[in-house]
Amino acid sequence: MNKRPIQTKITVTVPNRLHMFTTRSLFNVNNMTGGAGISIESNQKMSISVDENTSNNETPSLVLDYFCEVLKKKIGFQGGIHVSYTNVLHKHCGFGTTVSQICALCIAINYLYGDSISSTDIRRLIMEHYREEVGNKLVRGLETGVGPACSLYGGINYVTNSESLVHLEVPEQISVITFIPQETSFNRYISYEEEFGHRFKSYQADEESLEVRTDLLYRKYIPALLKMDWSELGSITEKLHTMGLKRFECERFNYVYEIKMIDYLLESGALIAGLSSLGPLNYFLIEDDKINYVERVLRDEGYALQWKQFQISKTGVRILNKED
């Protein structure tokens, strides 16, 4: 079977994600997936065209080329796919650049071929086949499910696997600020094998905190998320940086300065502050009318931060040129 597209060209805009923490607890002790994340509007676009007269793909990366073949097999078509995409954010520092591109590709191709894959199946597909590009090699990566959820739905998302999800739409007057401290370097890529090993060690070393994490996540964090209780969300997110995988990451990369910044940002008026994914990207959520105040406080204390301000995405991936 060679399925035909409903149109041959499409452009989508895709948000990036900030990965707040993983959700390992007593309810998913052996699960390597799950977490919470924030979807940010980075205004990055992907243009895609399909050609039924060829089977060759033209993409800017091995990862996208790989997922073109995954999608062909999943949907059932044999045409060639041309992808144009420009990334303007730092790679491998916490923005989720790879998973955002993958999700944009999946949404676009799925639309071109009649939306035959559900959003849940797209999340599952990405998690199952996730890859990263290291040099000229394609290696298996580890995707918690946070990236696809943020790319698909926008807002703040709490996921435990490819299906369970709690979603929060954030008020317009709240923005996200990100920065990479000058004391750190980025591009710290961790292979799947290394990451699996590190996570396994961190899980072994953190058994004593499972009960505490379970209480924080299920009895406090989810209710606070549903009520949009920023004080509670900020406090719990900060605590989760001191246990489990996030603590292990901070110790492994010696993120002393970054963790101190979390405390300082919360004291200065941030609603939530944290370290995204493996870092070293710091982020904080703040009400727009307090941004200048926090910037002044930080400057007075000697923190000359070069930060970027983002709006929180409301919709996730958006299709820009649907044909009626």
C-alpha cells in the first residue's frame, strides 16, 4: 500500500521544551520515563514537502532522516521527504532541540497523510524510536515523554509514560526566562548507554527518597498543578532538585552555581526556578510585571546574566498552511 498525501507541502512552527524533573516514584519504580516540562515559544519553523516520484529524503540531520523512514513505515507511503529547518538555540543544554524537531516532523507528515496517528501514538512512537546525532553517528537516546507532550500540547505537562498526562495552561502574563551561567559550558552530550547507566546508579543510590518523592509528586505536586498554586509548585520543584536523578545530575556535573541560582531566583520573586534536563540551562517562571525588578536585584548582587525571555506556548506545534 502506498498512501497518498492530501497536500504536498506544509510549514509548521514548533515550541521547545524545558525539562523540569523526572517522575520516578513508588508507582513507577522501574520506569525510565516520565517527568514535567514547560513548552516555550521559540518561533522555530519547519517546512516539509513530499514527492511521490522519489523515495529519497533530504533533511538537515541524520535524526530527521531516520524518523522519515519510521513515519513511512508507520503510515504506509513510499515517497521522498524534503525537510528544511533552522535551529537558533544551543543544542544539548536543556532546550530539547532534537525532540522538538522530531515532533514537528511527525505532526507535519501525519497531517499530510490524513492524521492517521493519534497524538498519544505520536508520543509513543517518538519515545520508542528516539535517537540523537553524535558527530556523524546516530545513537539511541533516552526520551522521558516530556518533550513530545510539550511540543504537542503547549503549557506545562506532567507525564508518567506515553499515555498518562496532566496538562496546565499558563496565564499570558507569565513568561519564562532562560540563561546559561557563564561559569558553565554546554554541549555535554550523554549517550543512551551512559545515560542508562547513570540513571540506574542514581536510582540505586536514591531508594531512600522514593517515599518522599511519591508524596511530593502525587499528594502535593499534581494537586498544586491543577490549582495553579505557584508557591507550592515552586517549593516542590526546588525540593526535587535535591533528590533522585536531578540530584545525581547536579553532582555529576558539579552544578553548584546553578543550584544556588534556583534558591536566589525564588527569593527574588520567581514563581518556579530550576535546571532544565541535564543542564546547564537555568530557567524561571515569573510574572511579566516583576521581570525588571528581578533583573535589577540580580544586577545589584553582581549577577550579569545574559538571558532570553520566552512566552509559554498555548498550542504546541502549529500548522501554518493548511489547504481546505
